[in-house]
Amino acid sequence: MSIDWNAILNGSITFVLLIVLKTLLDFRLAQFFVKWLSWIPLRGFFRDKPTQISGKWDQVWGSANSASFQSEVDRHGHPDIKQLGSYCYGEFISKNVTYVVFGRVIGDYFVGDWYDKNDPKGYFGAFQLQIHDSKDMKGRWVGHSKTVHEVKGDEWVWKKIS
């Protein structure tokens, strides 16, 4: 009986790489992996089959009576969501500021964190969006700004455009 070491090595390497990737994703290093490795088709390797929400979106969030974001134009953006398994990463520009959303698709929800890319501790928060049909999401954001020391929140509506 001969042992095919090549097959054992290939199978072991794939298994180890998947375990390392899953560990890194769980340790909040996922943003970088999702942003740069979202093209890898991992959906079939894990048990969960999350709803695919990758693509270009049109989104607008409620102002929560903020003096800085009174106009809807200032609260409007077009994030390009990249998805790696259940993890999602996107960036959008509103009022000349780049914001990041990072989270996971859990059941029928996209939940995670959002922040100012250039000042992550200056304006940041969390969100929960219900995925209606992978083309519409609606939910709420809550957040904190270093200029106004109170937590605010309002509605957040997303519609897929491509």
C-alpha cells in the first residue's frame, strides 16, 4: 500500500489556510482581508451560505437632528460592498469624508461597525440593517462624535444599484 503524500499535503494545506483565515477574520483583522481578498470564492468552503450583498449600493442615513448633516445630499453615499463569506467591507464618501462599514451577514441582517476612515475614533458607531431581498436593506445606525459627546441614532436605508 502506498501513501499519496501529494494529496495529503494539498488537503492539509487547504485545511490549515482555511483555519488561519477564519481565525484572522474572527480577530477583527478581517477588514483588510475582505477588502483585498473578496474575489476568492469562499462561499462553498464554510457551512453557512450568507445572503450575497456585494456590489454597488445607494444609501442614505437619517440625520438624528445633527447640525452637520441637515441636507440629505450630505447623508448620501454609494458604497461598493465587498464580501468574503459572511464578512462585508465597504467605503463611501459623504460630505468629502470617507466612511467605512464593516460587518457580517447574520441570517437576514447585516450588522457591524461604521467609522470615519481618517479618524476612526472621531466619528464612529454601529448598525443593524435588515436584508429584505439582497437589493434592499433598511435598519438603524447609532453613533458617537468627538465633537458632540452624546450617542445619536436614526434610520439607514440602502438600495442596490448594481
